[in-house]
Amino acid sequence: MDNKITIEIAYATPEQQTLLELDVPANFDVEHAIKFSGILAKHSEIDLANNKVGIWSRTCKLSQGLVAGDRIEIYRPLIADPKEVRKRRAEKAIEEGRADKVTGGRVNPRKKQAE
């Protein structure tokens, strides 16, 4: 009986995508698989203490066990906080008159003509 499973490890930068397929022992967890893959040597910017990881788009802990067919994804940190970006976009829309100042929704063009 073979004690190995086949998994993938994925990491992408704006310039390059790395997708590795490898056979690992069945008792490996996410952290062991990442270290075993050699991807940390290829992408020195990866820091497992800071980068989040996931399996098939669902974040998980480094101690998560693996099953055959799993794809481990290493996520880059966000450049901007999505909430702050939405807030700034909404404020700009209000300033430009594209949004209702009270509700934040779109301005009703018929209502605006009546005023």
C-alpha cells in the first residue's frame, strides 16, 4: 500500500504564477507540504508567519491535514483594505452628486429633475 497522496501548491504574483503538483506522505499537513515543495526557495517573499493559506479558496491553518487532490493556495497580503476603498468610493460618489447623501444609493434622475 502506497502512503503518498498527490496535491498541488499554488502561489501567484502579478507577474508570475507557480503551480506545483507533488506527491507527499499522507500524514503531511499544509505547512509540511509547503516546505517540502521548495516553493519557499523560489519565492523568498513568502513568510508563513504572515501569509494566509487555504485549500481550494477556503482559508485554513498551517496544521490542517491533507487529502488527495487538495490544492494549497498561498495568499499575498492585501495592498489596500477593501472596506476603506469602498468607503472612499462612496464619499467620492456623494461629492460628485452620483449618490444620495442620505441613503448612499444612486440618485434618482427623475427626482433630481424635479428639484
